[in-house]
Amino acid sequence: MTIATQTLPNAWEKLGNIVMGDLLKLLVYVVVFCLPVALVVFILNRRRRAYQAEARAPFTDLPLRPAGESLRRKLEELDDRFMEHGSCLMLMPALCVAIGFSGRWFDRPWVGGSLALGSLLFVSIQARQILRLQRKRWTYRLGYEGERYVGETLNQLLALGYRVFHDVPFSNYNIDHVIVGADGVYAIETKTRRKRTHAPANEKARVEVEGDRIQASHFTDTSSIPQAVRNARSLADWLTRSTGELTTVEPLVVLVGWYVVRKPGAQVRVLNEKELKHAFPMRNATPLSPERLQRIVHQLTERCRLPQDNGTRFDVAAPVDRIPKHAAVGS
């Protein structure tokens, strides 16, 4: 009884020493494996901060936002997150393998099993996140390309005396395009929808518009037209407050690459990009005086200035609400 009583504490002490030694060795492996990566990230961040402190743009006026700017920023954020999850996806299994093949662990099967199970669970979580990001990136990329395509079409209106503004930002949304001319102000919502490759030939690129509904062979859109109406109303309210004169804004929806059939009772004009080229000037529009037109253009120009970029320090500060938190995209 006395020998057993003396042996039990010694066994617990030996087991505790082994576990503590194993944990210490595991910590050393983690530090040695991750230290180079952490060092590279630290150096890159330090160089970026030094560049921001020393570099200055050779101009004082901030450039205007190009078409699809909000979606471009969203794509950059998704790319950063994709790289983070991808790095974790590759580093963690490699770390587990390095620890598992160290000589100290060969006589401890439970360690290898625990590492394999933990690595499998971690990889599954990261892979699921990467698949979600990939799907979201496809959608944003399609919307970005659609806005750029429509933006290039609208820029041709500059030759007719129109002013074109892209990606006009507000506190929690943006308006894809705003056109200002002597015949009025127009808010354009761009939607880029995928086409099915296996659909019948006469249905591949055809949509019907009735009321607030856009109907195709494989989708029904009841949100784009109300969204365009809300955007036009909010832009009109903002311009009215900013200029001190009652301003009306006409909403338009551009559906890129689709043949549009408009039925009676459509609440908003829905066009494709080819029809958009010939839609201006609008008929029966209330003309704007040159002075009023200039005031509207001035307000939109100031609002569409690009904010301070992450890589370059500008002299002019940008308002906080110029970076929209949400950008609507077509899918």
C-alpha cells in the first residue's frame, strides 16, 4: 500500500512532465513555422506605412469615381480575404505534418490522430469559406464588368453636352450612373444577368417588362425597378436640399445584353445598352437653365470625388460617407 501510494504521485509527475514537454515542443514548432510568415507581413505593412507618410500625389484635386468603383473595392476586399483563407488552408496542414513527423511523436499515436482530425476540420472550414468567396466574387465581377460596359456607352454622351457621373455614393448605397443635361437629370441602375447556355434560341436574351416586374425564361426580377425608383427619389431629395431648388430625377434601368420587350404599364423605362445610346435627349423633358445645370453639376462633382486612397496621401480630405457600404449587383 505504501509503495503504491508513493508510486502514484511519481507517475502523475512523470506524465505531467511529458505533457508539458510536448506542449512546449508544439509551441516551438508553431513559432518556428509561423515566424517567417509573420515577419514578411510585418515588413510589408511597415513599408506601406512608410510609403503613405512620404508619398504625395502630384495633384490637389481628387479624381472623379470611375464606373464600378464600389464593386472594384469590393473585389479587392474579396481578394484579400481569399488570400487570407488560402494561406491558412495551406499553412495549417503543413504545420500539422511537420509536427506529426517529428521524432518525438512517433510513439504517440493519439498525437497524430488529433493533428489529422484538427487539420481536416480546419481545412473543411477554410474550404467552405473559400467556396463562398468564390461565388460572391463571380457575382461582383459580373456586375463590375456590366457597369464598366454601360459607363463606356454613357461616356459617348459627353459629345452631346451631357455630364456623366459614375458610382455616385451615399451613406449605405450607390447610384450606378447619373446623367445631367439640359433636358434633365437621370439616375441609371445597371443590372447584369447571366444567360443560360442551354435555353432555347428565342429565349436566350429576351426579357419582358410589365409594371415593376422583369421576367425572363429563368428568372423573375421584382427588385430592380423599385430600387431605381428609390435611387432617383433619394437623388432628387439630395439635389433639392443641396441646390435649394426643386429637382426631379427620372429613373432608368439598363439590362446589359438582353433584348427588352416593354409591355403597357411599365413603371420605369428599361433599356439595353444599345438602346441607351439613342435614348438621349429625352422627349417632353423640362429643360434646365444653364445656371441651374451648373449648380447640379457642381454638387455631383464634389460628391463623386474619390476618397483618400490607401497607397497615396492626398491634400484634400474626403467626406466619410463617400465610401458606400453596399453596392447592388446583378447576378
